[in-house]
Amino acid sequence: MKLDNRYFAALMLASWMAFAPPVHAAGKAVGAPDAVVEGVQMPAWLDRDGRSQPLTPGMEIRDGDSVRTGANSRVLLKMGEGSLVKLGENGILKFDNLGQRANNLFTASLEVAAGAFRFTTTLLGKLRKREVNVKVATVTAGIRGTDLWGKAASDKDIVCLIEGRISVTRGNDAPIDMKDPLSFYIAPKNAPPLPVAPVNPKQLAQWALETEITRGAGTTRRGGKWKVTLAVTDTQEDAFRVYDAVRAGGYPAELFPVGTPEKRQYQVRIGQLPDKAEAQALADMLKGRFGVIAPVVSG
């Protein structure tokens, strides 16, 4: 049985978005990604060049990309110099100036347009030179620290220094150096910023949960071997109905022909689940939605 052009277009688009080498402003492709997706608590999307597709582990992030999360969603990213970036639910994170520069300097400008965010430097990353700026809505933080949390909320912008040192600025306000770990800065939308103050441990723990991937939420992880088959159909048309609906919802469904040319069927499935428990959680979550009737978990 012949596969139509739409099937190949779907595979080619997914392959191009996920695996094409990153290109810097100078137009030169490089081997190591400037940022890569490590884990996704769905739904979440990658926005690139006016197009969107579901976010999936292994995707490389490039200059000009945006990552979006939906309700109860989380994303874990690894930057090119080893730092970890986390984004909480209903978030928007935009990337610019990504790259490895002269003298082994890694640069990045990260704009948190909505939601909660965390930047954490790994032990190896502390040895690397970096020039990273984070803009949390109206507040810009120049990172010299190694661990910070921030949130662009509807009524205020928050930056919390967990470890290290940062400088924060809002608009034309004078920069404020935050030198004390476990301190935070709040800038209400229509009022002057509040003085920097120590953060209550309970408050910090609550904020941290907003960016942490939840166990048992059907999360995909880079290198995961389990999968959920969402549908098995006799026609491409039926398969695409499920495939399109699931992907529009922010879940990275894939389409595969199975069987023989004489008895062709089509599977719609999601892979890269790290274990059976996460796969089953995803199956339970999607059952009865997007045309998914009887999802099947397999390793």
C-alpha cells in the first residue's frame, strides 16, 4: 500500500525540527547543541520560525526559539555549558544570543515572558565561562550566581537568588546587586520594587515545586525506552485524526506503518517514557481524549 505525501511530510517536519544541526548568526553549524530538551511533563510546544510542534526530549534549542508549557506542565533543558533550565506550567521562555564564543565563553539571553523559571549551574558548569542574562518579564538579571528562581506573574515579577550573586534591574531603575544567597526581589507591576529580603524556607520550597517535574505525571525523558500506543487503525485517515489531535494538544505523537503491504495498519504512539509507571500515567491521562480509546503500554 502506498503512503500518501502527508505521512512523509509529517515525518520530514519532525525530523527537521528535532535533529537538524543548530545554525548561529554567522551561518555555521556546530556539533554540540547550545541547548537540548532533557525532559517534558506535557503538554508543551516548541515555537520556531512561525511554526509550532510538541516539545520532545532530544530536541535542540536554537536562537529565536520559544518553549511554551500548558497547564500542569514542566520542561527541563540542558544548556551548552552544562547549566540546567527549568520552566513551570503556563510558561513562555524565549532564547536569544545562544552560542559558544571566543575563549570558550558561552552566551545566552533568556526571556521568561510568563510562568516560573529556574537556572541552576552544575558542578562542571561552574568551571565554564558564561555570559547569561535572564529577563523575567520587566526585570533583567545578570547571572553571576549559580542558582536562581524567577517568575513572571500577572501582578508581579519575582527573582529569588538561591546561590551565588546576581544584579537585577527593572526599566530605568538603578541596578541592585544581590549578594546574599536565599534572598528575593519582587517588582509589583504598578508600584516600586520592594526591598531585597531573606526568603522563608517554606516559601522557597513552594516556589521550587513550581518548576520541578512531578513523578508519575507521564513525563518523557531523553533516552526513555517505554512507549504508549494511542491507536492502531486500518487507514491513514483514521490514524491522522488521532495524530493531529494529540499533537495539537501538545503531546509528541508519532505515526508508524506496521504489518505487511497486503495488510497495512498504522500506529499512533508516544515514546521516550523512562519507565512503565510514567508510561501508564500517560496512557491514563490520554484515555478518552483526542480520539484515544484504548492506549497500550509497552517497553
